Amino acid sequence: MSIRIDRVVTRGGDSGQTSLGDGSRVAKNSARIEAMGSLDELNAVVGLLRSHGTADSPVAAHLAQLQNWLFDMGALLCQPQKTEAQAASPLGETIVAELECWVEHLREAQAPLTSFILPGGTPAAAWAHLARTQARTTERRVVALAQEEAVSPDLLKILNRVSDYFFVLARHFNQDGRTDLVWTPAAQRAER
């Protein structure tokens, strides 16, 4: 597949509409564009997170792979004529299984969870938490689209696992949970 972009400024979206992969025009605030935009935001956060990792680490390779998968998912969402079965073919259970392996590999090295944790810690952990929340936002946008049009259920499974991955990745960046920021409930804070 060859991609060539000759122009960035097209003026095609000046009226509040944009083109999908099949050439159809939709409002920029349609459920499909909201889902695609949220996926793009998630991918951008992953790019920021990648800037905090070691280039030759397994995590760096996972994040690079994840960015490509997120782009693949956006490409599927950009094709409204694809049926649910067609949309499921390039993605699916293989990606879900791989994400689950990544999650378990990181989780095995981590301190047990004994409390809820607050987003933060190291800069990389904070970015991973932001990626986790953006994955959940994206998941909600895809659910909203699925209520209007056929969407591959694989997309929702993948997004759910992506959020799980970023949770354990944040703990990984906080010395495998040993330096997590632990939530102190209001009643306990008042006692101090």
C-alpha cells in the first residue's frame, strides 16, 4: 500500500464536515468522528509515553506495536461500509491475547494491590495513567458509535485490554507498584 499526501490544507473541512475512507461526508461531531478522534488522542498520549521509555526495552516495542494497532483501529472506523464481520478480520482475538500476555508479564513482578492507587508517581507512570483514562474515553466513544451502527466487537475488547495494560504499565513505572501513590479515604485523612 502506498500513501502519498500532497496537500495538508484542503479547506474540505471548513464547513464542519469531513470525509471518511469511502468518500462520504459526515459532521465532525458525529459519533464515528468522535470515536476516531478519541482514538487519535489516545495514540498521541501513547506517543508521549514512548518518549519516557528506553528505546530498546520490551515496553518500548509494545508501545510501538500498540500505536500501530490503534492506527489500524482508526482505519477500520474510517470505513463505514465494512460490515461487523469484515471489520473484525484484521484485528481480534490475537491482539486481545497478546495484550493479556503483556498485562500478566508486568503484573507478575508487581507488589500486590492493597488499596486503590492515585494517578501519578514518576512522569512515565503519570503518562501511563493518562493513557489509561484516554483508553476508557475511547471505549465509551466506540460504545456510543456501536449503538448507532455496526462496529466490530473486537474493537471494544481491544480497548478494554489496552486500559488494563496501561494500569499495570503505570505500576511498572512506579517500581512495580512499590512507589504507587496510594489513596487515603476521607475518614482516614480527617484523623490526621
